[in-house]
Amino acid sequence: MVTEKDVYFRLLTPELGAVVENLSWTAASKFQNLETIKSAFDQYLVLIFEPHAGSAEQLRDFVRLFGPLFEHHKDDGVLP
């Protein structure tokens, strides 16, 4: 299991963003301390997880860790 000591955030720019090191988004739901990730979102505003293949269901479950999902619907004026 990945622990808080294993994960660190590499600053992407001086103003915005960080790369999450040693934690893929596919494993984040099993991360011991989710508050570490939430605090990093507050601090860096944008987090970039290393690319890992995952299913749509895994991505949905990951995003739900941070709050309810908004399901967008196609409006009449939107092109397909």
C-alpha cells in the first residue's frame, strides 16, 4: 500500500500545478491518506498524475473521491 511518505509533489510552475510522484490515479482510492491529495489540490490548484491505463469506471471512482459528479447532457444547440 502506498503511504503518505511515498508520495510527493513536484512543482510544475512557480504559480500553478504539481506532478504527483509515486501515486497513479488508478491507485489513489487505496491511498492511506486522501487528505494529502486534497490539500495538494488546494495548494497547487492543478495536479498531474503520471499516465496509467485505467477504465472509465476507475476514473469515475477516482473523481468521486473529491465530490459528486456532474453529468453533462447534450443541449439542442451543441453539435454531435
